[in-house]
Amino acid sequence: MKLSPTILHTNQLPVATPPPKTAESWRALDRAFADDGSLWESARARIDALREDLRQPGQREPLMLIAVLTSMLIMSYWPGLLSARASWNNPQYSHGWIVPLFSVVILLWWRQPVPQRGVSARLAGLGLLVASFAMRLLVARYRIITIDMYTFVPALAGVFLLGGGWSMFRWAWSPIAFLIFMYPLPDEATRYLLGPLQTLATMVSTYAIQTLGVDAVREGNQIVVGERHLGVVDACSGLRMLTIFIALAVAIVMLANHEWWENLTIVASAIPIALIVNAIRITATGVMYTINPEIAEKIFHDWAGYFMMPLALGMLYIEQQVLGLVFVADDMAAPKLAPVAFLGAPTPMGGRSAAAGVSPRLPTDPGRIPGVLLVGKPTERERANPG
């Protein structure tokens, strides 16, 4: 089926002119979005694109190299991965199972054709692998299991850098780095954080209960409300909410199209939001004990926990709306037409241009690189040497 040339408009995804056969699979991506924007159709188009790339020697070889090295890496880290899997039974890390699934989906969704790789990328990837295994040897001497598990992340980044070059690393590093959230915190870090978080939650909640006109006194990590003693135990310290919500905030940042300072603000604000929501739960439970102790103990305590995440997401949404009102993006102040490149010209992302049948993942600024904090337009040197 032939596609007729069309003009690119500002707020319209580009429709491709017929590209060479090497980009045949990427035309499916444009058709999927142009037809109905269906998520399912887009997923099928990406699978077809991957199959087409695997038929091309120039694309198949680096992808197979990455697959083989990743398999070997998983075998090497298998005991640590099993330990991470066991930690997901802990309520504090119950979100861990979804982290690798999210990373794999994002890697497949953001995948671009692999350009020619440079020597510097191969050396850097090899250096990351060597450094990761050197760290494993060091921590094995002191039997620090958690740090040993963490080294899987930079080692995997080294594999992608070695096999795919700098262009692949630019879009793959953030989904790979996100894998750190599937691991538990080191035991020392947990013990170091629990005490201060419990004290902070108790102090803030006691002050909030007093502000609402209820007699409350703090005794250590307990709140005395009337004749009842409410203990702020480890589960109420907010550490669980903190670990889950920070991971969720980072995932939101990865999927959103924000400036670097917005990304940094969202991730940094996840910490106070998680702590505030935890204090709200303790405060509401304490007030409910003065109204109906039986309902507070049997029903409200658990249900208040279920509402913590929606409340935190609501606060994060309000924050984003406020940031959008206070700061105006440059592209909104001076809209531009979508850039038109020559047929088959490589983009800074390492893929093909819009005219070659590839829809940019973010149709606004081609210099924007999806990720947590990677933004900015490429330099002339980077354009000349994408690998």
C-alpha cells in the first residue's frame, strides 16, 4: 500500500511518504497512529517493526548481541534476582514485581533502529561491565548482598551501551535505571530511616490532632488521645509509602513530556507528599478514635491506608497544574511548524526522520530525549557522530 506525501502541521503527527524498504516496518507505526491512535494497534506495529529489523543483518547483529549478553547477565545475577523476588512478599516492597515489567514495556515502546556504533561507546560499555563486576567482587568480600544485587543495573546499562552505542543508551538508560526500584533497601538504610520517620510521623500527627481541637499528647512514638495510646509502629512510619510513591513519581516523569526542572521538582516533591499523606492517615485515625473507637480500630485504619495513594496522586496532579500555570513553556509562547527532514536522514534519536516514515516519539521538539532528566538539543558534533 502506497502512502501519498502530506504536509506536516504543528499539532499533527506526521504521515509518512514511502520510505526505503529498510524502514518498511516503521511505516506501520505511522499507520497505527494515523488510523485511530489505538494503543493496541501501536503495540502491534512496534512488534512488526522489531520483526522487520531482525531480518536486517545490520539491525539483527547488535540486537542479538544485547540479547545474548543480557541472558548471560541474568544467569550470573540469578541468586540476587531470586532474593529480590523474595523481598516482594514484604508489604514495603510489594510493588517490586511491576518494576521489571514496566521497564521492559518502555524499552520495547521507545526502541529505535540501531545506528552505526562508535568505538567510544563500546569501550564505555565494556568499562561499565568491568566496573560492575569489580564492585561485585568487593562487596562479596564483606557479604553485602543488597549492593551486589544493585550492580545488575549498571551492568545491564553497559550491555546496552556496548551493543547499541550512545544513540541507544540515550533512550534506554532511564528504563534500565528504573530497575533499581525492584530491589529492597539495604538493612542498614532501613534501620537508619525507620526511627527518624517514626518520630517525624508521631510529632506531625500529634500537632495536627491538637490543631483540630482534640486533646493529644506525644509519648515517644505513641500518641495519647484521651485514655487511648496509639502506637506509631514501623508500618506507620511512612517508609513503605515513601518507597512506592518515589518509584511511581519517577515512572510518571519518564512517561511525561516535561522540562528537566519540572522532572526534578516532581521527583523531589514525592518525598514530602508521601510523608504528608502518611501523617494525614495517622491524624484521621486518631480523630476517629475519639468519635468511634471500634470503627477506627476495625474498619477505618485499613481503609485509610487504601486512600493514601489516590490522595498522594491527587496532590501530585495539583502540583503539576500549579507548575503549568506559573511557568509557560517556550514552545507555547512561540509555536513552530514541525521540522521536515530529508528522506532517510538520521535524527538525533538514532532513528529515521519523519519524512522517512518514522513518527517521533515526542512530536514537539526533536531534541528532547525521553527519560528522567535527559533534555536539551544535540550539538553539531553529536549530530555528525550519533554512535
